[in-house]
Amino acid sequence: MRDFLTRFATAVPLVAALLVAILLDPTPWSVVAFAAVVAMLALDEYLRMALPVRDEDRAVGLRIAAALSAAAIVVAPGIWGVAALVPALAASAVVVSFVVLGRTAALESAGRHLGVVLSGLVYVPVLLAHLPLIKIGGAPNLLVVTLCTAFFADTVAYIFGRLWGKRKLYPAVSPKKSVEGAFGGIVGSVLATVGVGSLWTVPELPIVSAVVLGVLASVCGQAGDLVESMIKRTYGVKDSGKLLPGHGGMLDRIDALLFVSPVVYYFVLFGGLSLAPK
């Protein structure tokens, strides 16, 4: 219970700050800036694990180039729309490749380093860039629902797992997660999309669509959680960092949201609920 309270106490201020950016700033730029900073921090944690960063090679220049590329990938769609993701990623790949070529002292690991950075750019900023796109598309309330979906799923999954968890979900990757907890995550996600969404802030979202979205978002969000656990297991670390008490690093906090954000964006975009700027 103490761990849960610590996690909760850490998450609430972050969620509150993002809610302020979503609801009080009429422009999307507070959310874009928030997502860009988060992407830079989370990507650097990924690089510190995967390169890995050691005393003999801090890879400072490469990490700075990656961080700036992450920010560009998040900001570019904020200016030119979702179509800017591809050219932003392409430009980042070229920039990072030049930086890797210039690291002559680490040429024997250059191919692996390039692969790590490129995978990190796709894994973190490309996925996270969809979060501000939801508000940019004219649906700030749907962005609130997206956050609630990830937050409710995580909270209810924890409660279900603590109370009824018996059957292991995927012990090879995450020994503590249970089937019962995963079901609780789906319940929490549906509560968010229906309760916070259809019945309150997004009445134009039909309840049936909200249920489908809740299930999809929860399944994908839990997959995102498992993917990050798999990455940490691969590199032999418990947490991606130490930035957030109770959660570990920033990547530990947003692992589910990385997968939930594009699911919500494209579900709504192709499902008939307009995201056109108002």
C-alpha cells in the first residue's frame, strides 16, 4: 500500500499540471512543450539503458542530438500536422547518423548505437507526439479522457491485482502482473472512456464506441507497459531512472501512455468523431 500511495502522490501533480495545460491554455503550445520535455527525458533514459551510458563513454553529444531530435519530432506535428511526423523522423535519422559517424572513438559500436537511437526515436517521441495532436485537432476534452484512460487503467489494475490477483499474466517479462489485474485495467479504462468521456466531457462519443475505445486503449496500454518491462529486463535494470519516486523514471510513468495516445488519436480520427480545429 505504501508503494501505491507513493506512486499516486507522484502521479497526481504531473496529471494536474498537464490538465492545467490542456484546459487553461486555449492554444496547444503548453501541451506541445510538456510532451516535448517528457519525450526528451524519457528518450534519454532509454538511451542510458540501451547504449549503455558508462563512465568511459557518456555519449553526451549523441544524447544531446537525440534529445533535440525528440523535441523536433514532437513539435513539428504541432506546427504542420501529423503528416510532419515522417519528415521530422527522417531529418532526425540523418542528423543522428552524422553524429554517430563523428564519434570516431566508438566506431566499433557505431552500428549498434545508431540502431538504439533510431529505435528510441520511434518508440518515444513519434508515439508521444500524438498526445498534443489530440488537442491540436480541437478535442481538449478527449485529451483529458486519454490521460484518465491510462491513469484509471493503472490504478484499477493495481487494486484488482492486489485483491484478487492469482494467475500470472506474463511472468517471463513482468512476474508481478496478473490476469485479474489486466482485467481490472480494462475495467478502469472503460470507466474513463464512458464515465469521463461519453457521459461527461465528450457527449458526442457514443457509449458503444467509448467501450470499444476503452478496451483497445487498455489492451494497448498494458502492452506498452509490458514492452517497457521487456526492455528493462533485456538491459538488466529495475527502473528506467530515478526521476519520479514510486515510479522510477519518466519512461516508467509514460510507458502505457505511449501506446494509448496514438490509439485514441487514430480511433477518433478514422471512427467518425471530428478532430478538425474549431
